[in-house]
Amino acid sequence: MTLQPGFKSPDPAKFERDQYVNYIEEKLPVEQPAMFGLHPNAEIGYLTTLGETIFATILSVSGASSGAGDGESAVKGIIATFLKELPANFHMLDI
């Protein structure tokens, strides 16, 4: 389902904020790049940039003061936790 410029929003006179939230969560499809006229791979670039930004932020707040070793081990621990939670790599021949 692709939403087009003719998509109609519910009547604001009949909907309160909570009703709009429920409508969006229950009735609208999951956002996909194609809905915005983007290439299907656009989300890959976005998620890659988001991941890089998250890890850059972790590194920047870990501090590089006299206790740099402690901050570095904390960041490595967080990264190890993230890596454990990731799904298995795709097998490219299966794809």
C-alpha cells in the first residue's frame, strides 16, 4: 500500500490526540522508503548513518581524560552487548 498526495487525514473535529496516535499505530502501514518516493535501499544508508552516529556519540561521551582506559573498556562492553543482540549475518548466496 502506497500513500499518495490524495491521502485523507481523519477529521480533526472528531479526533483527539490519543485517537490520532491510535489511528497512526493501528491503521497506517509501516513506513517504507517507497512511500516517500525513495529507492528501497535508502533505509540502509539511513540506518548505517544512525549506527555510526550512535557509536560516535558513545565514544565522545566516554571521555578521554586520565581514566581513558576505564572509558574505553566501558565502550567495548557496550559494543560487545550490542554485538550479542544482533541477528546472524545474512548468507549472501541464499539471498
